[in-house]
Amino acid sequence: MLSQHFLFFFAMLGAFNGIGAATFLWWRAEGKPTLRWLSLLILMVGVRTGKSVAFYFWPDIPLIVLQLGLTACFMIGPCLFFLVRSSQGDASGPGRIDRWHIAALLAVATAVNVLLPYDHNVDLWRNVITPGINYAWLVYLLLATAQMVLYRERLRGTPSGTLLLGALAGVWIIWTAYYTAGYTSYIVGALSFTFVLALSVLAYLRLRAGQAPIEPYQDRRIPAPEAATQLQALAELMARERLHLDPALTLPRVARRLGIPQTRLSQLLNDNNQTSFKQYLAQLRVIEARALLQQTPPKPLEVVAEEAGFQSMSTFHSAFKKHEGITPAAFRTASADSQNRFQQS
């Protein structure tokens, strides 16, 4: 009997702490998409594991509890996927395609819950919907993993990269625990969340204790004269060494070259230059691309994108159009026409 009490305590500990952590992160997010998605991810896992514990110890709980827990399970994969996606852009929210994606997921979840409630469709939920939810979770896990692999160079050595890798690994552990529960025990999934959450808290405490190379963001604004000096040093470094031409360039690497903490460099760009590190690099790369597009003989656009430091053609096109208002091809045509008219005159 005592062992059952301990089992309940440790299994439910993750669910309670997860919901508390999700609430705290949402409150601290201040509109930051990455923290909002992280809080939603932790909340969904917390609700799902809480349902598992309740069902394990009280199999006769109301079916609406199972329905809510499985609905939360359905959203775990998408929350992880959009957590990774949110770290790849500088926008304050999801793009149009992502918004449609999210709306479709919510529409499916709402329709199933309203039109096919668990208590009237027990066999359907047990034999079709629940396995479908688990495999949908797996699909989004694979998509999130692919995103991490695709942007691994950009995320390597950054605080967000460590956070995303930890979240991805944790969700993989929890999914595996639930998927293999038939060979172990159903409660293992909930226990795995308690374990993952405990490790995450320990890692956070290490960061706060200064045992990891991540420094807290400064609360006070950097004085304008001091910021101007350091921004000038940054501009001279980029002009001299042309670091922006490296597609794998990271914030920690530039900070090391400048000899300042990476959080200070981030604060300089965000607070004193009103731009993010990604936007700063994109501006420099667009300037480089402008020069390359005006060269003769003309180079293929793929070569221009590569030599300017862009990781892909899609990134090149979107960044160039955002800063110049036209596509790279249209800019090249306009520049050629302008040069021809100048020569003729």
C-alpha cells in the first residue's frame, strides 16, 4: 500500500508541477512566441499525464476526463513543432500558413470532441481515435526533429538551441514511454514526465548558478554612448572579417569575436539598434547580394544567395524582398535597365 502511495505521488508530481510551470512561463512570456509555445507544450503534457495517473488509480473516472486528456495529447506534437518553428523567425507571431495550420488543428479537435464524445463512442475512441492521436504525435515529433536538423548550425551553441534540444529529447522520451507502455506499465508515461521535468529544473538551476555559459539578460538599458561604441565595433568587425557571409554564423561566435557576453550583444541589437541578430545578418547579406546582382557577367541567383551567406533560396528571396521591396531577379533587371539607359545617354 505504501508503495502505491509513493507511485501516485511521483507520477502526479510531474502533472502538478508541469501545470504550474506552464502558468509561470505564460506569465513571463511577455508576448514572446517561443515561451508561449513552450508553456503550452508543458501544459498539454501535464494534462495528458494527469489523466494517465487518474485513470491508472481510478479506472472508473468519468469518460470526459479521458477525452480531455487525449485531446491534450493530440496537441503535444503540434505545440512542440510550433515551438521549434517559432525559434526560426523574428516575427511576433506565426505566419499566415502557420495560422491556418493551427486553425485546422483546433477545428479537428473541436469537431471530434463535439460530434464524437467519448461517452457515446467508446469503441471508436479506443480503437481508432486514440491510436490516431498517438501516431499524429509521432508525425509532429518527426517534423520537429527534421526542423532541428535543418537549422542545427544556426541553433548550435545558443540558449534557444539548448532549450529546443531539451524539449525535443524530453517529448521523445515521454512518447516512447507511452508507446511501449504495453510492455512495461501505463504509469511509466507519467513517471517519465516527472523525470524529464525534474532534469529540466536541475538544468535551469545550473544555468542560474553560473555553471553553464549563459548569462542573464540585463534589466537596465545600456547607455547610449557605450552602446554606440560597441555597435561601431560590431560594424567594423563585420566589414573587416565579413563574418555574415558564413551561413552558419551564430550569435555566440560573434560575441566571442567582440569579446562581450552573447546576451549583451543581443541586448545591443534589440534595445539599442531595434533589430534582432537574424535581422541584422539579413540586412548585411542583402547589401552583399545587391552588389553581387549588379556584377557582370551575371551570376545565377543560387550562386548569389550562397555567396551572400544565405542558407537557402527561400530565405534569400524573402529577406531580399522584405528589405528591397522587389525580388532579386526584378532588382537585377531594373539595375541592368538603369545601367543601359545611363550608357545610352
